[in-house]
Amino acid sequence: MLLKLDAAFEIVLGAALVVTSAAGALDGADFPRPVGTVVLLVAGVALVLLGVAIWAGLIGIRQLAVGNAVSAIAGIVWLAGASGFSGAGVAVVAVAVVGLAGLAAAQAATLRA
């Protein structure tokens, strides 16, 4: 169940990045340099592909727990240490951080059980 939830989170986040950046709703003005539209599109496609790999069972729960925790921490550090975020950029990263941290905690709990 957690694998499918994680996969869905990655796919939805990735699709949102692709759609919003392709439509011009998110762009380089929303994130610190060097993030721009191309980086957002590539990251979005990568997240969709990651979600598909997770859904297919190609990535284990332990690897997901570690990857999600590291990514959440990286997002927090990025928000705290970089300037140049718009309100929308902060919101996107904050939603990702909260989702990743929640998934990492749930996945870590299943490993301890």
C-alpha cells in the first residue's frame, strides 16, 4: 500500500510540474537560479518515471524511506538556504517536503515493525 501511495505521490507531483511549467504557470521566476522551465520539465518527467518504477515494484521500501528522507531534508535546506523563491515556488517545495517526510516516516515505521 505504501509503495502505491509513494508512486502516486511522485506521479502527481511530476505531472503537476510538467503541466504547470509547460503552461507557464511555473518558471524560472519561481525558483532560485539555475532552475528554469527546462529544469522543471525534466524534473517533472523524472518524477513520473520514478513513480512508474515504484509502482512496478522496482524500488524497495528501505530505499524509498532513505530516498524520501534525504529528499525532504534537501528541500528544507534549499528553502532555508536559497533566496529567489516566489510564493508559488515555496508552496511547491513545501508540499513536496511534507509529502516526502510523511512517506519516509511511514516507510521507516514499517521497517521497524
